[in-house]
Amino acid sequence: MSVTFKFDNSYARLPEEFFHKVAPTGLSNPHLVSWNASAAQLLDLELDEQSAPSLLALLSGNELPAGSDPLAAVYAGHQFGQLVPRLGDGRAILLGEVVNRKGERWDLQLKGAGQTRYSRFGDGRAVLRSTIREYLCSEAMHGLGIATTRALCIIGSDEPVARERMETGAMLARLAPSHVRFGSFEYFYYARQHDMLPVLADHVIDRHFKEFARQPDRYAQMFDQVVETTARMLAQWQAVGFAHGVMNSDNMSILGLTIDYGPYGFVEEFDPGYICNHTDEAGRYAFARQPGVGLFNLNCLANALLPLVDAETLKAALMRYEARFTGHFYELMGDKLGVPVNDDEGRAFTDRLLELLYKNRVDYSGFFRELAEVAIADKTPVIDNLFTDQAGFYHWLRDYQNRCEATGVTDAERKAAMNRVNPRYILRNYLAQTAIEKAEQGDFSEVDRLLELLAAPYTERPGFEEYTQPAPEWGKHLEISCSS
């Protein structure tokens, strides 16, 4: 049975300066590694015996779906703080924009789909290892309630691809409401094609910010909205302990989506200086620096919008970033703690806890689940065994219990509320690595098992206790690079 999509390719109708129209280079001998039924629903797709051959051909790049208009988008970006005036989709090809039965529009993109004009010296391919990492983490972030691109499926092959070692090629089918980035605007600014900036901005506004379309200050309103969604996204990253690893401005979504998963990591033993990308020798993208990098990238975007919005208006929006990030972050931390902390005293109280977690190298996600078990009246909870600084912990705990008591919330109510926002399961690097190693041997079961588990990370699952454990010694110092 042939699978069909309803395409309406608005980005492909933009001027030719925006992209390189190029068809995917199909994978040889493709096979399905994993299928995400949750994401498939966004495209009204079902995988069964009848549809499987057609889907495999279409999503491995070997056949073009009717109505598609494949392209690679151009963009620029600040990479590790330095401007690269032309980047673009070097291995990702947008097949088109699928409109589902609800009228929702989803970019359908194949990542690892071969060379484009923007591949530079790359081969345009992705490997199974990196594809599994993005597939699992984008769905883990969705499960955590954080805005993200979605992953439809992984297609594997026996095609050899050279990285640090010889690996096998793979393709990720990725979905997003839009793949427009900060760097999309930067490209036209630095190429001095300023007449293209309002074309791109109006495209984004017409697609995603209809509430202020055609208003005279719509570009200023768009930027202010981007400041807000970026501040919220960064607050969510920091609260859940997610480190992106490569926060270049070309990896920043104009919609505040988490995008382009490479050498990411979730903080385990709490460390503000955690660096998940081993090529980031200076620690530019260390965990605690991410909010500041978010502001740096917003400054890059603001600079690119100068032909559209006056400098003072842009500066005023940028000045709102810190307060928005801080407000979102401490609101989220209050939810994690089960008590409000979004005032000066509460923020200092939260900072004391984070310092304690750092000094005692406490497992970040595990701590909050354990804290939910502590009763207000419990003066010697077993959670104290996580801390070598017992005096410091008990001093903080007494203040915490007093705060809890003042709210009038029962222990049971607080526990239920905390467990709704503190994940029981996160995608620890060693779990992803285990799934990758099995998949490289032809066993994809662990990929599917993690996909299922991370779709509902707050729900306790009997039989999955091993997935809550901190990394074993071999998994504590895994080096993750940008290579894919």
C-alpha cells in the first residue's frame, strides 16, 4: 500500500535565496531500526504490513513522496562565539510540510539524507550512534514537557560511514512545526541581503505568530516572543538538568524548541561546571553557562533584526530576558521542591540546596524523588546518606520542613505534586550508550525499551528499577563529541 501525505510547502515557495533544492540520497539496503508511534500520530501514520514497504522507501530517501518539494535550508551562525557567515543543512533535507487531519502543519525532514550545497567537506550522512542519541533524547525531552523537535523513526543500513571509526549510516525522520533558526536571519543580515529579512520574518509570523500578523510593530513583537520562549526553554533545561553541548546560534530555534541533539547530557552528580561535549575544551557551553549563552544568541538574533526593528526596542526586549529566565527557573524549582521559592528568600534557599548538591556530588534527578518521600516530621530521613556534609544537609532540611509545614499541604499531597514534575527516569549517557552498543550488533530492543520508558518519565514502572540507578564507573566519564 502506497503511503501518501498532504503537503503544503510554504517554505519551498519562498525566494530561491532561502535554500538549495535537492533530493535525498537514499540509504542502501535500508531497514527499520525503531518506529515512534506517538510521533507518527502527528502525521496520521500507522505502521503495518501493508504500509511498511512504502514507509521504508520514503523515509530512507529512496523514493520521494508525491507532493514533496525537497530542499536544504541555508543559514549562518555563531559557532563557539565566532561567526560563520554561511552554514545550512549539510545533511538534512526537508521533504516538505505535512498538514494532518487536524490542520496542524509539520516539517518532515530526513537527517543524514546526503550531500547538499551546504555540506562543505562533509559526506551528508549520519551514523547509527548519533541518530539513536537524537531519536531518544528528542522524545525524552517531549516526555519531560520541554518543547522540542520530534523523532518519527530511525532507518538503518549497512552503508559504511567514516567518523573517528568506521560506522554504519542511518537516517532520522525528524518533525517540527518549523526548522527556522536564529542563524536563518543571521545569514541574510551578514550576506547583506536585507530585503530578505522581512520575507523570512513575515513567513515566521504568518505561520506561528498570527496574533500580531500585519501589525506595524510585528517584528518587534516577534522578537519579544522569541526572548520569552528562549528564556522559558533555558529555565526548563536548567531545572531538569539538561546540557545541550553545542548552543551555537544556528542550533537555536526561532520557536524556542530544543533542536539538534549532539553531545548532550543530563547532569547526574550535580556539577554546575558539567561539560558534556569533550571538544568544548574552554567550557563555553558548560551547564551553568547555558542561560548566559542563550542571551548571547538572542543578541546575535537582535543584531540580525536591526534592519527591521530599532536598536532601543531590541535592547529593551533583551533586558527582559534575565528576569523572565529567573522567574521561570525558580517557579520550576518551587514545583520540584513542593514549596514556592520565587522570592528573594526562597531563591537563596534554593541556591543553598544546589550548592549542597554540588559539594556532596549528589545525583540530581534522584535527589528530588527521594526528597518527596521525606515527611515533615521526619528528623532523621534516610536521604541523609546522600550527603557527606551532614550538618549542612540537616540545616537545610530543617528550613525545608518549616517551609512545607507553613504551606499546610500534607505529606501525601506534596509527594504527589513533586512526583508529577520530578522525573523518575532520565536519559543518562550510559543508558544511551548501552542501547547504541546493542543496536550496532543488530539488537534494537533497548532503543525501543528506552523510547517507551522515557515517554512517561514521571511514572514509576515496576521492573525498570535498574534504569533509575546512577551511572556505573564505566559510564561516568563517557566522552561525547559533535561527530555524527
